[in-house]
Amino acid sequence: MAEAVANVARRINATVEEGKDTLDLSNCKLISFPDGVFKVLRSVSENIHVIMLADNEMKALFQQVLFDIHSAER
């Protein structure tokens, strides 16, 4: 679990530092959408337009997650 968290943190940091518009969280072994990502999106949401979540262990994204992401954009 700690390795997965560290991997997500590295990807978020790289995305922010490089000014990319896509946050790639594919293949991170996520079972849910990380709360920490919301905090990052609040500060850099104008730059990130795509979040890739392919090949994780999530069964579904709940409507609340999508609402929170949309709210972070404002």
C-alpha cells in the first residue's frame, strides 16, 4: 500500500512540476480515488484537464468524486 501511495505522489508531483495537463494515475493499484488528489486539484486545477485512471482496481467512480473534481475546477 505504501508503495502505491508513493507512486501516486510521485506522479502528481511530476505532473505539477512539469506543467502537464494530464495526470496519469494508470496502473497505480488504486481501489478508490485518492483524497489527496482533490487537494492538489484545488491548487492546480486550471492546468489539469485529464485524469487517466486505466488499469486500476476501482470498480466504479461515484458521482461524488466527479462532483468534487468539477468543484475543484472552480
